[in-house]
Amino acid sequence: MTQPHAIIIDDHMSNIDVLRLMLEREGVTSSYALMPYQVPDVIEAAPRIDVIFLDLDLPDGDYYRLLNDLKRNSRLYGVPIIAYTVHTSEIDAARQAGFDGFLGKPLKLLDFPDQLRRILGGEAVWSY
């Protein structure tokens, strides 16, 4: 069986590294984009896409616009797009914007395996 694959969109490599390690521990491969303009190439190069983690605090990046672009991409139909951010007060705005879930940073090592399992199983996870 093919491993699930995640796309991480975050402008801080340290955050990407942490999330990649947490995903790897759960058997999920990943690729990433540091800047919004890199996202189309990362999506095109990905072997498969099972979940997208989108940081809400991107430079030069209106995450609402990026979210809408992702939702219009036919390859991503049905792929959960999860907001993840230190700005936990943004949870309601993320829900209204159309995200499929929300994880507050820092991600909680003990909670993440269950959160990921639920997300990959199609369940909406809203946690901070």
C-alpha cells in the first residue's frame, strides 16, 4: 500500500522540519513550499496528496486566496486543507474561510497521531 503524502505550506523551515518529523513518525511522506508561489510546482511534483497543512501567517501570501486556489485545483478535490498556526484566535476565521480543519502551533506530540488519523479518515479536526 502506498504511503499517505502531505503537502506543508509554511514560511519557516523550522516549522516544516517539526511537522515533517511528526508526519514521518506516522508513516506519512511529505513535501513542502516555503512561499505561496512555489505551491503549484510542489503540487505537480507530489506523487499523491492526502492532506495539506497551510500556515496562516505567510509573507506576501493572502492565505484566503491561496486556500481558494487550492480548492479550485481539480487534483485536490476531496483533499483536506488544514489551517495550522500559532494564532489560535483565528480558528473561527479559518472555519468561515472554508478550511477543513485547524491545528494550533505548537503541534502537540501526544495528540498529533490521533489528529492525523482522524484527518486522513475524513474527519474534521478543530484543535488548538
